[in-house]
Amino acid sequence: MNSLAHRTPASSSTDAHAFTARFGKPVPAALRAASAGMSWTEFERAYTESATIRLGGWRIADRADDQVELTATIATGDRITPMSITATGPLAALTGMLYEIGAPVEIVALHQQSTSDGYFTFIHADRDDRRTWAMGRGDDATESAMQALIAAANMLG
């Protein structure tokens, strides 16, 4: 009998990362290390901060020269601000909006996963030499990325 047939895998369902255990897909290695041992509820709570800054209704329109115009409502506390910015893409536009409201965020790394529960984006973000991971969930890749960027802005604020 082959002795390899009785080996258990190095990662079982009890010690697998919460996201991987739930969706069967990996998260970035650095995020996996930072969130090891968290339950799905703990992971979701830790990386989807939705405190002061909130993204309201938004729409994206194509513009000339491969640009897009993002029109959105950004709420900070009780203040609601309608904004419109043209940039090279939705995340560049939202980054510009965050800068204008005094919550600048630099995206260091971005990873996306399509799952049975929608799209997830993991952003590693920086502000004033402080870094954090944030997660966003959405019906499409753009929505999940924008939610992740808002979460990062809240975590770094």
C-alpha cells in the first residue's frame, strides 16, 4: 500500500484562511499572513471598515482619450458632497475625490477575485507611510474595487 495515500493535506478546512475556506480562492499572501486564524466574520469586520466616509450613488461615463467621468455622492459624517471627476479609470477618479475631501489614499497593490457571491477586491493602501489592507464586495469588479478603496480610506483616516 502506498503510504502517501494516508497523508492529510498541509492545510485542512479548519486551518485554511477564512476567505479561501468560504470561496475556495486565495487572498494575497501578505493579507493571508496578516489575517491568519480569523473567522470569516472577523475577517470581514477587520477589512471592510465603513465608518466616516461613505460612497453614495455613482455612475461612470466614457469620455475622450480613454478617460471616464465618475459622478458620485461622497458622505463624510453628516456632510453629503456630490462630485464629478474625469480620470483614466473609476479608481483614479475615486482616488481624486478622496484627495479633494482630505482623505488621500495611494493604492499599493490590488487583487480581485470572482466568486459565487460576487466580486471581491483586496487593496493594499498607503497614507502618510501607514499601510492597510481593505476588502470590497460588489456585483462587478468596479463596484467591489470602489468599495475596497472607500474601506481603505476609512481605515487610514
